[in-house]
Amino acid sequence: MFDQTLGPPVLPPLLNDLRAIVGLDGVLSNPEELLVYECDAYTLEKHLPNAVVLPRSTEEVVSVIKRCGMENLPIIPRGAGTSLSGGVLAVGGGVMIALTRMNKILSVDYRNRRALVEAGCVNAWVTNAVKSKGLFYAPDPSSQSACTIGGNVATNSGGPHTLKYGVTTNHVLGFELVLASGEAVWLGTKPDTGEDVDGYDLRGVVVGSEGMFGVVTRVLVRLERAPKAFKTMLGVFETVDAASQTVSDIISAGIVPGAMEMMDQLITQAVEAAYKFGFPLDAGALLIIELDGLAAGIPRQTERIIEICKKNGSREVRIAKSDEERALLWKSRKRAFGAIGRLSPNYLTQDGVVPRSKLPEIMRFIIETSEKVGLRIPNVFHAGDGNIHPLVLYDERDPDQVRRAVEAGNAILEKCVELGGSVTGEHGIGVEKADFMAKQFSTDDLDAMRTLRRVFDPDSRCNPHKMFPGSKRCSDFAPKKQIAA
């Protein structure tokens, strides 16, 4: 915990060679510069890379990887650092390849509804670039104003609207991947011809591999037609149980909203204190429900949803009366994590998944866990697909609170698995949940995953010490030479 040690120093000749590739301003090696890259949004573990390289093209990425390969050094791909599972930590040191300078939208094919973007392109920029043509990019993580497309590919990111539209893998047609050998390959639909690469769906295999197969540099994304109409509602409930039952009942009624997001009382109070949205502070839970599609069918669905909310004891159902009110409501959801600073100096976000029918049970367990460890745990999550995001509040200056926060997070994940769910829906495994893989998968399953990884990266140099049980505590390899500034 809180490991800020620097790995073996990088030799000056290597640094000079890297600067020759990416420019003098494209290599960071001073400890004070590297502090920015010691962790991602999972702050419980911190590891300094030995150097950070900021390439501007695929060609530079290829040259950097080949040069690092001569020293048998690990390479760690990094986007905006919004990952919540320690997916970009430089465990054991290594050279971090930060793709934030590769942030262009290279081309947009409006006729075929697709766009070619660099890996460091911010998620929200894609929709902003095409919305005047009535298009949008569907995956919308809460961090979409900062997170990058390459990072989304790494963890198969989702967001509120994945209930209807699916996660990243459903909207990525193909991408360029630089392997640990330095070879650049294209997987999936080719951007120039629109044809698929022959053979197995290696595109689908790589999505969600958390940078362990190589470095994604360019991505061909699918664009969707923007819905003709929206109806966004806010259901106010006395209890989380009632709101959870409403979610199940809406789906059972054959209605699939664009999104269904829940906020419990504690997170609602934090959001209201920070942003003054007019939320009722005494409500046990708020449920944001958004319908989208053809205007003709939405009024009847709206009526049916209101009936279901009332049947489950909702105090009221507010309907956004304008685009501005709708945007304000979603702003409250997207900013929920930011409001936590009013409640606690630190928080640990979990990312478990349970069947929708088990939402009341897992929420009750989270309350029990909160009482057991003596820490507050507010909740804001994708209720429509059972992807929970409990936020365990703690103060990192108190080691006992850190211990209890980890205990609570582990207990919640174990319960998710027990209920037939998963330990991650969109944040990935990283270093945080590596040991949980043995609880969810058999030894044969994990061996198959390791074997597949070696096909892409035989020496396990790409983003090592992630995902597999025990990997963050034992070295997968030893660098041939030491690395320094």
C-alpha cells in the first residue's frame, strides 16, 4: 500500500535514444515529473514509472517499443489516467507510453457512420464533432469529458446508456495495435476499405485486455444516429429496495430505456450540496430513467413507467420539460463522483455486477457492510444492467480506515460473485481485483487466458503485473539491464 518506490534506474543512453524518437519534450524522467503518473484514479496503490514517453504518432510508438525491447523493459500504455482499478500502474517500474498527444479525430465517414480517431482522443470529443450531422458515439462513461478512446478499449468501458446501446466492444469496428515486438497490426474492420480482416475476431479478443496485448494507437468507431426524441424522468423513492424493484418491473414490462441510473440518499445529498439541482434530500433513492427513440412510441412508454413507479410507492415522478432540464439532470449524474469531496477526502469505488433481480439484496449487503466496518458507503450506479458503484469513504491518512475500506470493497465483490455476478462491469481488473479472478474463474480458465496473452506478448512485457492472481506480488520477468535518469 502506498508504494512510491522507483524501479531500477533507466540508463542515460536509453533516455537519449527515446528523446531522439519523440523529441526533448516527449520524455519525462525526473522524479517530480513522474509523480503525476504514479497512479490512476485508484489511489490506494502507487508506483512510479522509470520514464514516461509522449509519442505523437504510431511510428513513434513502434520505435519506442522496439528500443525498450532491446533492454527487455516493460511498457505500460496510459491514456487519461481515469482508470479506477490500477490498470496503468507501473508495478516494478518500466517505461510508460502516454498517448495523450495522439488525440486527433483523423477522419469521419458520415455515409457509413464511422470515425477514425487516435487512441488519446477524448470520448466526448467524438460526439461533439458529429452531432451537427445528427450522429453520436454511444458509450458514455461518467468520465467521458476526460477519458480516452484507447482507455475505453482497454477496459471495455460502458456508461449510463449501455443498457440499450451496449458497451465499447459493440461500437469499435477495428483498431491498430502495436505489439511488444514493435509490429503494428490492424484488427477488425479496415478504415480504408471497410472490409473485415479475415480469420478470427481478434478485435473482440483484444477489447478489454487492459493493455496487456499491446498498445492501441488508432481506433475505428461506429457512430449512431441520434434519437429523434427523448423523455427523461426522475423517480423519487422512499427506499433503494423500491427503486430497485421498479427497475426490474420496467424491464419485465418489455420496456428497454436508454438508461436507468440510481442514486441513494447519501450521494444525492452530496450532489445537491455541491450543485443545487433541487433534489429532495430526504428521499431514500432517486432513479433517472431516460427513454429515447421515435417520438410516436414514447408517450405510451412514459405513462407505463409512471404507473410502475407509482405501484412501487414512488413519491413523485418528475419529467424534464426541456433539453436544458434534461442536460441538467444528466449533469447531476455525471458529476456525482466529483461531489464526494464534500463527504470524504478519499473514496474507493467498486464496480461489481449482479443480476437486476439481486439489486435489493446487494444494496442491503452494502448497508450491512458499511455498518460493520464503520465507514459510509454512498451508491450511484447503472441500475438497468446491475452494474453497481458503491463508494467506500475513507481518509488515507488513517491506516486503519484504509484497511477497513479495502475490507469493505473486498466483501462487496465477494458478494457479487456469490449472487451470480462479476467483480467488474467496466472498470477492469487492473491490480486491485487481480486476486478475485481466482474466485470467479477456474484454474483452467485462467491458464487459457494466460496462453492467449502469450500469443500477443510472449514475454509478458505489456502492462505486466495486472489481472492474474498473484501477478502484482511476483515478477513475471527481470529486466536485462537496469533503467535511470
